[in-house]
Amino acid sequence: MYLTTWNYYMNPIYLDYNATTPLDQVVLDGMLPFLKDGFGNPSSVHWAGRRARNALLKARESVAILFSVDSSEILFTSSGTESINLAIKGSFWANPTKRHFITTAVEHPATLEVHNWLAEQGCEVTYLSVDKSGALDLWELENSIRGDTNLISIMFSNHETGVIFPINEVCEIATRKGVTLHCDATQAVGKIGINLNYLPVDLLSLSAHKFYGPKGVGALFVRYGTNLKPLIHGGGQEKKRRGGTEPLPQIIGLGIAADVATIYQSENEDKLRELQIQLESKLEAINGVIVIGKESRRVPNTTMITINDVASESLLLNLDLQGIAVSSGAACSSGKIGPSAVLIAMGYSKEDASHALRISYGKFTTEEEIDRFVKVFCEVVGRLKKHSNFMEDLRVDFKSNNPEFIPRHSEALSRAEESPRDRGTNV
Amino acid sequence: MSGGVDSSVAAYLIKEAGYEAIGITMQVFDHSGDTKHRFGSCCGISDYDDARMVAEKLDIPFYLLDFEKPFHDLVIENFVQEYKKGRTPIPCVHCNTHVKFRQLYNKAKELGASWVATGHYAKLEKSSDDRFHLKKALDLNKDQSYFLFGLNQEQLSHTLFPLGNLTKPEVRDIARKLSLRTAEKDESVGICFVPDKDYAKFVEKKLPDVKNTKGEIVTTDGRVITQHQGIHNFTVGQRHGLGIATGSPLYVISIDPETNRVVVGNETEVLFTGLTAQDLNWLVDPSTIPEGELSCRVRYRAADINCNIESMDSSKLKITFSKPHRAVTPGQAVVFYYKDECVGGGWIESGHFS
């Protein structure tokens, strides 16, 4: 009743895995029982609750194993956004006298908006700049740290360009200076291996629906000993750090997605790398196309390009009409397509940022789909480029647009007797 | 697709006729400042959702596209400037001429489309000499040809008006049969970007220097009656809101932006015998229209009256009415008809009395 089926798309292709991913079959299968018989509340003492509680334990362990950490360090939330909010606001409330925060200019809107909120609370925020290749200036980071720095929040990999930040080095600096470090790993989990046993990150946020799990659930890794105040108070769940009855079906989904990632991650990574190479070599052969961040270390599933003379909006709509789903990098819930905020923060012009396309693939993407995407992309670009050469001048002339109908007064009088022309058929 | 019943049914008819339809809603105004939910104002956030859902029902692709900048530059700018000059604008004409049937058409071409179809009540016919003729809709009460006089042949050649031969009740009926959520939706009234109809306040917000530009309200023989707070608060023919209590009713006869004066008079003084118009657009050569059969309309809701062309050159047109007409307002459009065909129109410079 709620899901539409369209008849106008023959063979739709989905290439927007960074926006969200479809569920893995095993994830769906594992979630269903908890939507039916496994409905118990994990906090209840009786048989229904016990069953639920044990499943919750197993899911928590699965996520912990993915990062090589302890179960007690994994906290479940409703989303990556909530995890980010909890990490940053929780650190702020735990240490209210430390009012300086450091983050980057290319973070996900969730991170950026929370920092805007911090500024409203009277905090000072330093936004580290990122260059055109996506690289972070580690000197800038080191020099920004002050005595009252509460938290450094740097993403693992960028949601638009796929560029991976040098988290090893960032950890080294944060540890040396004694500042808490939060990493938004939402776009990295499931794409590259993250071992928190070796990486001394204090807080890590992730979201299930970016790696074949369901929407509505995320997690926050909180290293033992890290001070954090809760965002959502309630019934004491998650060791009093996040109230609310645990949404078991979603959490189980996250757990299974984590299991799958643990087992298949490197195999997937290899396959995706090949697709990335195949796609990018074809795209770079097109005149005017540049792959952003090519020279940096990137996740294997993301390709961000800019293209001369063709606007993102036109590309997106035309590709959609051919059944191909991609993104321009900037997603806004009102549906407006604007220039890529990340590219602008990286120093690209507004024009370049409005000519960007993000193609992100996943484990269900085939070589044929990549080939078809490139074919349709070329057709669309060819048509749009030709069209733009004939675009009307957008400056408006308010005067009459057909002066041939303004005869001189005397002519008008002499032609007054002429009969009207034949009114023809309907259009 | 504005989210109203007319554009919803138009979309359905286009699809039924066998065209490959793509639904577009133009976002022309930034609603992020709205805290109240607006109904019947056209193009508010919930209207976009209505359009979206109708597109889903009709099984056609749907896009909400940003036209804020062109709309601001081509429609809203003109609107406030006209009020500043003491004129009463009709932004809907500029929206049609420059945004809907030009900017939107360019977008449509980018998407591979060949026509733009709207829910306007108007008829389009093609004659044997390949010329397009804009005619009044079947439903004369709803006829919107008045707002379309600014389109040229090229624009008309890629426009479709599916509702031209239907009455409003018939359109609602079709919507009901399709169970479209917009079937019982109220008509949107007034100008879409000023939902509370407080045009003076809108102009003041956009042009703050216009606020409290005091001036005089005078009679036709120059006698000063009282002060006013700005000429943008008035329109020719207006009776209320003059802030004057006199024996007989007084009407605005003219507005002079140079002296910042509003001239008022009694009922007989607000009758005009003709007008001067400029920036004309002719869809049909006016010299081919038989003497005495040209009629004109000086307001959307005014009746057609016969008129004669006194003089015409490349920029201005002077006409006289067959009988005096009330309230000819500078800034409004004068649209000409020959029988049921809209032959062209222009912008009223000033009304004449003789």
C-alpha cells in the first residue's frame, strides 16, 4: 500500500550507495523473527525479555568484533546522526569548562550543525581546512589545539569525495596532546577495515543503513574511560547512557550487517576497487571530466567527478529519467539540488561545485551496470552540451517581441477592411 | 504542477493523450520563513507534497525545481518597482511570459521534452498557415487568456493547454473520478508570493525606503485633503482605506510618483474614455481586425468593451473605449480580443479623460 511501483523505468540502476544501501538478505531474514515472535522488551525479567536480552547481547558482540573492541564499549542509537550528536554534545556536557572544539570544513551536515549549535552556546569552533585533493593539514590541527580544547571531531572518510583522512596521524596528535578524539566513520564502516585496538580513537559513530543494515539504528563506540553525558535520558538502557526501549529488529539487523562485514569486508573491498578502476578510467576518457581526490587515499566505492559545461541538476534529472540513480553530493531534505558544500569547502568554485556528480556503488553492483551508466552518461552529456550552445540569452527584454505587427497609422487604416484569416484546426 | 486541481487534471489529460509526461513543480519562493501552514495560497510546502502525490498517482516522474532566482529577478523585482512608481502590477503575466513559458521551457528542453503543458484555462489553435491562436477557454468564468497575452508564436508552438475545452466543474469531476487528493482543494486566490494579500507590507519589506514616504491626497482641482503614508498603498479606482470621511465616496483617480501625490475624485471623475499602453505584444496583426470589432479588457475581472485604436507606433498605443470605463489603472494589462481570440495586449501607461 505504501510502496510505489513505477512502470516508466525499464531497468533501474542504483548507484547511490553512499546515500543508503539495500538490506542484505541475511539481515532481512535475521530481523523478521524479531518483528513477530521475538517482540519482548530486553529489560523484562521473564522469558520474553530474556530472549530479547540475549539477542541484544549477541548483536552488541557482533559490532564489537567488527572493530576489535569490547562489547561494553558499544552503545546503540537510532542513527549515525544521533551517535554524532551524542559524541559531541555528550563531551561538551561532560566537560563544560572546555569550550573549544576542532572539526573540519568538510564534515557531514550532522557534525557541522552540532558545531553550529555549540557556537550558539558560546563555544569557539575551529574548522580545519581541506585542500583540493581532500588532504587535511596536520600542522594546522596540531597548532589549533589549546588548553580548553574539549574535543576533536574528524570524519574517517568523506561522504561526497570518499577521501580517507590520516586518522593514524590524527590519533597520534590527539593522544600526545591529551584531547578526546571522535571519528565519524559512517561512510567508512564496511568499506575499509577499522581496528580500534590499534587506533586509539575515543569515540566512533556509525550507521547501519550505510552497510546493508536497516535504517533507524546506529552505534557509538565509547572507549572505556571516556567521559560522556547522555543525550537521551530514560529507563537506564545502554548502561544509563541512552534511554529508550531498544529497537530489537533494527539492532539485530545492525548486528548481522556487522557479522557480514567482518567476514566479507576484504573480499568486498577488492571487488569494489576493481569497479572503481573500471568506472574511473572510462569517465576520465571523457572530455572535461575530472575525478576529485584521485591522488588521495579513498574508500573503494565512491567516485566524485566534476564536468565542464553541464550542471549537476541537469545530469541528475536526465540520468533519473533513464532509470539511473546517482547523487550530486549535496542532499537536502527539501529536495532542492544545490552546489556541493564539500567541494566549496575544499576550495572549488561555485561553478565547479554545481557541476559535480557522485557515483557510489556497492556489493550488488555489476560490471554491466557500470558499463550502462557510462554509456547513458555519455549520451546525456553529449545532448546537454549541444543544447547549452543554443540556450537563449537569459537577459530579458520587456519590449514587444514581434515588431512586424506595428504598421504605420495610415497603413493600418487602409487595411481595416480586410477580412480575418481562416481559423484552422485544433492543435 | 502547482498542487492545485487544475494542474493535476491537466497532467492526467496529457498522459491520457499519449504524451510522455514529466511533472514539475517550480519552487519560486523561499518558504523557510513561514511558520504558519498556508492553505489556498498556492505553492506552499504542503502544496508541493500534493503535487508530488498526484504525480505518484498518475505514475509520472516528478521533480521539484528551484526557480527562485529567475522568479525573483523577473517577477518579484518588477512587482515592487511598479508599486514604487505608483502603478499596480500583475506579476502573473510576467511569470507566464518569462518564467513558466521561457525558463521552465528551457529546463523542459534539457530533459528532452518538447512541450510545456499547464492547467491554464485557455485554448490554443493552429491555423492552416501554421500560426498559433490563443483563444478564450470554454469556461468563460475561468478564462485565463488575459494572463497569457505576452507569449509569442515560438512559445505558443510548444505549449499545451489541456483544460481549454472543459469547465471547472468538469475538471473537478475528473479529479474526483481519479480520486485525486486535490479534487476538493480550494482555489488559490491572489498573488502566489504574497499569501496574506498585504501587498503594501510586502513592498515595504523589499524596499524599506518606501515606508512612510508621506505625501498628499488631493482632489482633481488641487485641494489637499489629507496625508498618506506612501503611494504604494493605493491603486486607481480604490475607494476604501483612504482615511477620509466625507459625504460622498471618493475614489483614487491617479497616482503621481514625482510629486508623491494621490489624486481622488467622485464617482463620475473616475470614469475613463481611453488609455495609452506600451510594450505591446501582438499575436495577430491588429490591422487585420475589422473596424469596430476590437474589444479590450483592462483588468482580469473586467468585462470586454469595444474599443478603437486612435494611434499606434512601435512603442505606444492609444485607444478609446466605446463607452466610459471605470478605473483604468496604470501598471495593469490591457488585453485585446477579436471575438473569442486574444490578439495581443500591452501595459497601461495612463488612462484618459476627455
